[in-house]
Amino acid sequence: MWTVTDLIPWALALLPALWELRNVWRRHGWILGACAGSIVFGGILVWVYVVQQSVHNMDYGALGVVQSLGLLLGPLAAAIVITRRTTLAAGVFAGLAVGFCVYVATATIGIGIYGE
């Protein structure tokens, strides 16, 4: 059964994806526009979902807070920096790479400290 919190990632990802689809479509054609829109939609969807799950699983105190804040702010900062120079799709892709690195680093620290 779907709840409102399940629809939040979809709602947050749809508008930027449509915006990127329109911008890239005008410059480079509909095929690249569809690819860029799907990258933005999938990237934001994954980002919001992972942040939601890390907030729900803050059982480990300070490390959980650091992981949640890192996953919230790290990809966003990378996407903003890259988007200024290129397109939104490239910024979202860079944000996913940074988010993955933050997640792996904090998960490795959590495994080292708590053994889980």
C-alpha cells in the first residue's frame, strides 16, 4: 500500500526531470532530452529515497546523523557546483557519485565501530 511518504521522491523528481527534458530537447533533440530527463528523474529519486532510509535508520546516534547530513548535503553541493558549468543531468550524475562515496565511507566507519 502506498503512503504519502512513498510519493515524496516521485514528486520531487518529476519537475526537475521535465525541466531538463525540455531544455536538452530544445538544444540537442528529443533522444538526448529523454536520456537527460531520465538521468535527472532516477538520480533524484534514488537520492531522496536513500536520504529517507538513512533518516529512518538512525539507530547509531551521532554516526547516523553524520551519515544522513552527508547524504543530504554532499550530493546537493556537488550537483550545484557541476550544474553551473554543464547541465542538470551532469550535476545529478556527479551528485550520485558523491552520495555513493559518502554512503560507502560512513557505512565503512559504522562497520568498523559497531561491527554491523
